[in-house]
Amino acid sequence: NYGGFLARTFAYTTARVGGFCYFYDWINPDPRRTARLDYYIMAGCAGGFVAGMLANPIELVFSRMQVDDLYPNGYKRNYKNIVDGLMKATDEGVLLRGGVANGLKMAMLCASMTNAYDWCKENSYYFLGPSWMNRFWATAVAAGFGTAMAMPFDAVRQRLHTMRPLPDGRM
């Protein structure tokens, strides 16, 4: 579903970058600032959490659309597109289900990857010089570290997004 993917990517990326920049400027307003690890962590956590909370309704519908093909016919949600899914989720009253888990996932992802990437890239410059390898290995380390930090929250988020009521009404 390309519409859901594009909506999710646009909403999350815009909120994440805007949130990180806002919180970093709020934490360190000095224009001559240097990049500090603790400021990156704080701004990444705050920006990622806000982005995760704001993008949660779209994430919820996108998650449900991805797993819909795995369910038997009687249990499918059959969302036609992202707008239809948002309307049906609104009718259910579940737009914010999993919002905190999604916010924590994004916070861990932003806080861990930004720092790991910058640290690796800056420190490898002394060993490798101006090489394309600096970005390559910094990206690999940051992606691995970010994935390890975000996966526990992603598992909880996915379960909250896709759960269904049992016949007795419990989730």
C-alpha cells in the first residue's frame, strides 16, 4: 500500500525533524554551539516522542493494513486506503492506541541513531581521512544501535495496533 507508506513517511519524518530541531534549539540556543552528546540525546528523545505520538494514527492504520492479508476472511479489517482506515479507526475510538509505545520507539530510534552516527563519523575521520567509508560504517553502526534500542518498543506497538477484541469483549 503506497498511500499508507507515503502518508506514514511524510508525517513521521516531518514531525521528527521539526521536533528535533525545535528541541535542540530550545536546549542550546547559542548560535556558536558545539554538538554535545547529552543535548543530542535530549532533543532526539523529545523530538522522536512527539513525532511518534503525532504519527500514531497513521502508523496504526498502516500496521493494520500490512497484517490484514494474514488474517482469515472473517477477521480482516478491509481498509480500502489510508483515509478509509483512519475513518474506521476513528469510529472504533482507537486512534491513540499504542501511542506511548510508538512515541518511545521513535524516541529511542532518534536519540540513539543521531549520536552513534555523529560519533562514529567524527572519530573515524582521524583513522580513515576524508573517505566515503566514514559515512558507510557510521550508518551501519547507527542503524544497528538504533534497531536494538527501538525493537522492544516496536514489538509492543505492533501488538497494540493489531489486537482485536475477544468474543467476551476483552482485548
